Amino acid sequence: MDEEAVIIGDADREMRNALVKGERRFQLDLIHVLRDTSFKLWQDGEMTLEDRKGLIRRLETLLFSLKNSVEKHRKDGDLDALKGRINSTVDGLKKSYN
């Protein structure tokens, strides 16, 4: 496996610990980012169900739009468009969570 490879999976700590050794990095897959964020917001108890659902829907839209743009622009090589999508995603996250 390439040294730069990132392991992507769910939030299972045992699986993560078994696969990720040393400097290897781990990242949650998109579905589990949404599920874990929703669970942690529920656990926190500070938001209503409707507010949590709205926030998760915005997060889902932002992340899947970014994912789709990465796939498209990797193929067409339009790095400026990809940078623009990354910046708009970061801006959207800041607006949603501040």
C-alpha cells in the first residue's frame, strides 16, 4: 500500500486500530460522517430534531457536491473549478456551523 494512502471506513475503533498503524491516516466515509455528526448532535442535546435534520441535510449537500466535483474535475483536469468548489464548500461549512 502506498505510503500516502488513507484508510476510509466507518467509526468502528477496533477496525480502525487494526488497519491504521504508525503514520497511516484514517478518514470516515461520507455516510458515516453524516451519521456520526447526527449522533453527536443528538448526544449533545442542544439542538431540536428539526434543527439537527436541517444541519445534516446541509452537510450532506455540501459534502456530496464536493465529492461529485472532485470526480468530475479529476477527469477533466480543471483544477481552478475544483479549487472553487473546495472554497465554496469550506464557506458553506463555516456558514452552517458558526
